[in-house]
Amino acid sequence: MLEPKPEPVQAVPEPSPAPGSPAREAMRKGWLDALQLWLGLATGTIALILSIINWVTLNRDPEVSLSLPSILRIAQGDNVWLYLQPTFTTIRKTETTDYITGMELRVRPPAGSGAAPTLVWDETGTWVYDSKTQEADYSYQSDPQPMLVSQDTPQSPTILFEATGWQFRPGRYELELRATRSSTDTPLAATFCLDITADDDAAFAQEGQYRWIGFQRTRTGSASSPAKACYRS
């Protein structure tokens, strides 16, 4: 004879601790401790990530940019003196610095006019306005020396470039300003053209070595050729 199967015993859930009881308070404290632990870990992780991003941002290459001025000045007699005031700036936020260690002007003359020298950085100066003549006079400041460029220290020096025993003649010249830096072997470069007319040539002969002629920057270009700076009197 088969014995009857015992009825399954249904587990009776333990009653939840009563509000305000020590067990309920202990449970609540455990939840709060776990939440605080996870919040602390999350906050620390976010702070670490932000610190790494900030460190990388402030210590990356300063990425110095080179801009050409709106005017250049030329005086020539036996030699060419070309006065140019480029601007060097840091174009992104960083605490690292760079130094401009050298500059030169490479010249490509009009076709058929022979070779042209590279104009060298001879000295650095400044322009002083003369109220009597209502003209700007050049004043020597220093020999060539490295220039610090940082986010808080942009540079816009007046550079005297010189070519000895050579003169500009009428025609269009293609020039490239090259600036070497301490942070990289790749120089900064800016190209532009310079139009010398017959009137300019006559003015050079009349004014001589110690009086300059100004050339204003314009833009040239076409649909097939990108625009670039070009200086004309």
C-alpha cells in the first residue's frame, strides 16, 4: 500500500524589520555606506580623467602661428634693407613655450633676371613716429636673438633683413619668410609676392639707402590659383 506523500512545506518569509527598529537602521546604514563608496569611486575616477585631460592640454605643443603684416618697407642703395614685422602667436591653450631661433627671407626673382640672394636677419628694431616729418623712423634695438613665444607672450618684432650688394629691380618677386623654432626641425613659413614698378625703382634711386618706401599688402588669386598676400606701393 502506497504511503501518502507529505504535503510540501511552504517557506514563510521573514518579516521585514519594523520601521525604527535596530535591524532596519542597520540595513539603511549599509545601503548608505555602499552608495557613498560607489559615489566616491565615481567622483575619483572622473577627477582623474579630467586631470589627465588637463595635463595633456597644458603640456602639448604650443603650435605657433606666423602672420604677415599689412605693410613692409624697403630702402636700398648699395644694399637692400627690407623691414618686416611678422607676428608669432600660440593658437591653442597650453603652458608650454617655444622660441623663434632664426629667420630668413628667400627670394625668387622674375624670370630672366638672374639669381637672388637670401635676405638675412641683420637686426631687430622699432618704429618711432616723428611728429615734425610725420613719418616713422627706424630705431635699432638689438642683434638677432631667440624670442620666447607663449600663450601670454606673443611676439611682433620689427626685423631688418639685408642683402649686401644686390637691389630689387622692376618685376614680381616671390618671397618666403622662414622662421626656425626650438621645438621642431620644421620651420614656420609664409609666402607672399612683391611687385616692384619702374616708379618704385626710380624712388629707390632718389631716396637712397636711408629712406624707406612702403608697400601695402593686397590679395591676389583666381579660381585656379589660391589667394595669397602680395605687396604693392
